Amino acid sequence: MKSRLFLVSLVLIVLFQSARSQSKKELESSLAKMMVSKDSIQKQYTSLSATYDSINKAYLVYDKMAKSIKEKIIHADFKPENASKIIDSLYLDRDSVAKKIKAGIAALRDSVKIVNRISDSLRNEITNLAFVVNKYVGKGTLPPTAKELTGAWAMNLRWYELASDSLQSGIILKPAPADYSPVTKIIFIDFEFAQLNFSSGDSIKCFYKINSFAADKPFTIDFTRENKVNILLHVNPIDGELYASYRKGKGYFYGFLRKM
């Protein structure tokens, strides 16, 4: 009887230990699965957090842009779904404004051309008036000898061109080209050097040579300086006045010299 009880007890102990051992393995397996699941969830959470941050940054940018468009361009609340229509409307407004601006620029250019023509006309008229005033107010000087040329001489000149129209002939008085700067003053420093002053404000020192000077007949003066000046001045004493001219391009500067 005792031996049977002992065997039963032994069997129960073995079964209990076996069940206990199996439960522990199942718990450890479940725990391991839970850890893996936790790591996966953590990774997903980290990924979703990064995506959220990115979306939120983009949202803030677009929200700022939408507010700027509303406050500075549209000046009214608008629904996002109507954005394409609003943009089309803005394009039309822009094109309309651009056309108006282009038309305004074209009108301004035409106005500038007209003003330039008027300015050229007035400049030419002033030059002609100054020429006439200087011609008839004051007194000319005729040097009896080449030595008497030494000193300063004012030049009063007007521009003439060869007539290109078949209905005209000879030379005609016209406004001087804008890039032509006539000589306004000659200073004969000595018997070799002279200084030329131009209407532009420039002054150049150069060599000069008088060819066949005569007190009562035409003569010429060469003004030269390499790459700077090359002027052949024609001088003609007439009626107590010393007239002078020189060629420039397709025309001539013509006027008179007055001792200063």
C-alpha cells in the first residue's frame, strides 16, 4: 500500500515539473514575441513621427504662402479648391497690366524722340543765334603777320552738310551730329605748339603749321597730334573778318575766328 502511494506521488511530481517547465518556455516565447513587436512598433512610431514633422513643415510653408497671397495679392479669404481659378484670374490681370505698361513705354519712347528732336532744333537755333550775335556784335581782327596769330582765338562755327536730296544742291545748314564736338577756342602757344578747346570741354595740345600765310588771301593751318588731332583749317580774310572752316566726316564746320 505504501509503495503504491509512493509511485503515485512520484508520478504527480514528475507531471507537475513537466507542466511547470512547459509553462516557463511558453512565457519566455511570448515575452520574446512581445519584445520583437515592441521594437517594430517603436520603429513605426519613429518613422511616423519623422513623416509628421516633414508634413508639418510643408504645411507651415504653404500656410504662410496662402496668408501672404490673401493679404498682399487677393485681399480676401478664398477657398483652396478655388485656387486654380484665382491664379487664372491673376494671370489675366498680369497680362492686362503688362499690355498697358508696354503701351505706356511705347508712348514714352515716342515722347522722348519728339523731345530729342525739339532739343536738337532748339540747340541748333541757339547755335545759329549765337553765331549771328557774335558775327554782328563785336569786331573782327585780321593779323598782318603770322606772328600776330600768337594768343587765344575764339571760334564761332556752324555745321553744314552736302545736300543729299536731288531737289537741293550745294551745302545746307543743319544741326551738327550729336557725337561731333566742334573747336571753340584755339590758343597759339608759340610758333610750333597750340591748344584746341572743344565744345565737349576737352582740350588737346598739338603741333601746328601755317601754310602760305597771307594777310589778305586764303591760307591753311595744319593741327596734328598722333591718334588725337588731324585738322586742316582753311582761313580766309574777308571784309575785316577772319573766316575759318574744316571738314568733319561728311560735312563741314564753318564760321569765323575772333581774337580774345
